[in-house]
Amino acid sequence: MAKALVLGGATGLLGQALTRVLTERGWQVETLGRADGNLLEMPFLEERLAKADADAVFNAVAWTQVDDAEDHPEDALLMNRTLPDALARVLKALGRGHLVHFSTDFVFSGPHQTPWREDEAPHPAGVYGRTKLAGEEAVLRVLPERSCVMRTAWLFGPGRKNFVDTILAACRKRDAISVVHDQFGSPTYSLDLAQWSVSLAEKRATGIWHAVNSGQASWCELACEAIALTAGPCRLEPIASSQWPQKAQRPVYSVLDNSKLSEFLGKKPRPWPQALRDFLFSEYVSCAHADKEGTH
Ligand SMILES: NC(=O)c1ccc[n+]([C@@H]2O[C@H](COP(=O)([O-])OP(=O)(O)OC[C@H]3O[C@@H](n4cnc5c(N)ncnc54)[C@H](OP(=O)(O)O)[C@@H]3O)[C@@H](O)[C@H]2O)c1
């Protein structure tokens, strides 16, 4: 049985999806996270990686608070560059274990008309994107023959609060909500991403991969679809980014081209609205139905 170590596998949005999918696909899975010790202490990391003796190590730990990163660049750098760099070095020294590291569409910024490909030059606009890019570069520099970087975007899924949950929660409290309609990206289901990641790990894939569901949306379109699918009564007001000021600058267009992944999988990743339906029906609609039945 193949063995996996998932950093962030007990608590992270993607980490939990990876743990679930790996287990379903017959892997023996161990998780590693904050509760186990300080991941930045080299002796601790070395000991845990050696003990795990994993065929694949999935790094889903990161500093993911985009706005806070602007105020804490050093802390963001520790999680987003120092940790993946250390993981790659330890695995290199061990001589075993494929590293699957996760990155972000925020490595891109600026105007663009077509989805970003893996071979296009990144240009992050903020601290989060810059530290994530530094992490990618470190992994691929230290362990090029046994690592891959999965750039993903706009994740939704079970296990940890995400944009879709936030919108639906706001919708339950208010008659109308305002959502940004001039930033475009690639909404992606964490469980789909986990499936592709495990497939790539099983083939020992290397290099950079854009791993997103097909299609694109603005935040407002994603919110609109989620509200429609859950039959929410809320009214949506599309607004410009300038009407929703945030500390960190967001890319206006960060849609990722998933052609390389499609070729690897032998089919295009399913469209994001279809994946969103799966998520919402398992998390929201079936729960609402169960609640109703419980009150009878
Ligand atoms: N979510 C998205 O929309 C999105 C988009 C593009 C790329 N990504 C990338 O996808 C990957 C996974 O993201 P995610 O959304 O699953 O993130 P998440 O839900 O915020 O989970 C982050 C994980 O990192 C852990 N972590 C953070 N700081 C830590 C520390 N100091 N010590 C130990 N553990 C720490 C968290 O542990 P605790 O639970 O203990 O805090 C959690 O397990 C990241 O590389 C991220 O950059 C995500």
C-alpha cells in the first residue's frame, strides 16, 4: 500500500480533501500540522518525514490570509517559502518521496485576455503571491526530479469555511448582498483538485501544473450560482472592486489554462458549476432536506 504524508491534512480545506481522497483510493495516510509541533524546526521536520517514509508528501500548509500577509510579510514568507524549501531539502536528503506542493493564481497579475498558461511569466502583485511564487521556485530548484507544483484557485469544498460558505451565510442574514463583478478567476472544487493531485503523484509528475475546474467566473457569478442552486432568496448587487476596498491588491484576471492537466487526465476537468452542484447538494441541500425531515 502506498504511503502519503499530508501537511495540513487534518484541518486545511485542501488538506482534508486530500486526506479523504487518498484514503478512498487505498493509500495509507498520515497527517502533519500545527497540533503536532513546529513545522519550521528542522530536527522535528526531519524526524517526522523520515518516520513517515512516504511515497508522496502533499504540502497543503500555507499562510493563506491574503490581506494579513501585507502586514506580516515575514510570517507569510516562513510558511510559503521557508517551509516548502525545507520539505524539498529534507526529501532530497532522504532520497525518497515525491513532493506535491500547492500554489496559487495570485502569482499572476495585470491585464490578460486569455487563461494563463504554465509557461507564462508570473508577476505577483502582493505579498501573498510573491511568497507563494518564492515557494514554488524553491521546491522546483531543490527537488526538480521529484516534485510538482499545482497552481490552483478560488477553492470551495467541505471541511473549512470558504467563499461559497461565506456568501450563503450572509444570504441567510440579509435580503441583498454586494459582490465584486470585475475580478475573474477559476472556481475549483477541493475534492476534484485532490483527485487530480493524487493522479499526478501516482505518475510521479514533475513541473508546474494549472489545476482548476473548467470555465471562469467573477466572484459575483460564483455567488449567484451558489445562491441559485440553494434556492436562496437573497438579491445580488454586482459591484466594482473599487467599491470593496481590500488591503491586498487582487488580480483582475487570474483564470488558469488547464489544457496541460486535461491532456494528462485524458479529459477536461469538469466545469466549475457542475462541481459546485456536487458540493452544495452534499453540504447544503441534503442537510436542509434532513433538517426538514427531522421536524416532521
Ligand atoms: N483556498 C483557496 O482559494 C486557494 C486558492 C489558490 C491556492 N490555494 C493554495 O492551496 C493550498 C491550500 O490552501 P487551503 O485553502 O486549503 O488553506 P487553508 O484551508 O487556509 O489551510 C491552511 C493550512 O495551513 C495550516 N497552517 C497555517 N499556518 C500554519 C503554521 N504556522 N503551522 C502549521 N500549520 C499552519 C493550517 O493549519 P490550522 O488549521 O492549524 O490553521 C491549515 O491546515 C495553499 O498552498 C494555498 O496557497 C488556495
